[in-house]
Amino acid sequence: MITLEDLKPAEGSVKKAKRVGRGRSSGHGKTCCRGHNGEGQRSGRSAKRGFEGGQMPAFRRVPKLKGFKNFNALNAAEINVGTIEKLGAKEVDLAYLLENKKAHPKSEVLRVLGNGEIKKAVTVKAGYFSPSAKEKIEAAGGKAVLI
């Protein structure tokens, strides 16, 4: 049975206190590991939070960040229906746009927006279609395939 007398802290979890001011031979004598002169050597005083010894502190050196960056958002390549018309391809998807350098290399999904006019029948494979874009593509005899 375990009693209070038997309880001990885990091995290595408790360190011996540093004994300062016990002579030079101890290695912690004279200045007691505080260095010579200055605020850090005196007792009862400590520098305020963020103080960097008179140097311009980091919170004043670095400008304030404005806005918000959603790290979970997908990097979307956006293309308008009018641009698809100008490409002159029968089938348009993200791989085609990346191949022809019409989308950013880090794009993960394609969004098709409805600005412009389309007259040719084109099959478009994308992750998102605006309602007007889908309507225009299908009115021209093409297909809007949602991936």
C-alpha cells in the first residue's frame, strides 16, 4: 500500500537550487551570476515587458498587420466566359489553363465567372460556375461539368 511517506517526485524532475553568493570557488560568487552594474544587477527592479535595452522594440519596429489570410482557402484560378471564347479550345479545364500559362501555377481549383459572351460550344470542367456563366455556356451548346 502506498502512503504519503512513500511519495517521491519523478526521477530528474526536481533540480537543486542554484546557491549563489557562496564565494568565488563556487563559480557563483561576488556578482551572483548577475553581471556588473546596470538594472539587471540591482535587486527589486526588472525591465518592463518588451523592453530591449533602449533599442526600438520589436512591437514598434514591425508594422501592424491589416486584414486576414484564410489559410484553409483553396487557391482558385478565375476565368471569365469571354476569355474562354478567346482561347478557342473545345475543352477547357485547370490543366489546360496551366499548360497555356493562363492560370497561376499554384492554382488548385478553377472558377468560371460570367463576364463576356460565348458563341462556340465548349466543354468546361471546373470546381465552381457562377449561375450566369453556366447559363451562357449551356446556351451556346456547350457543357458545364462540375468537378
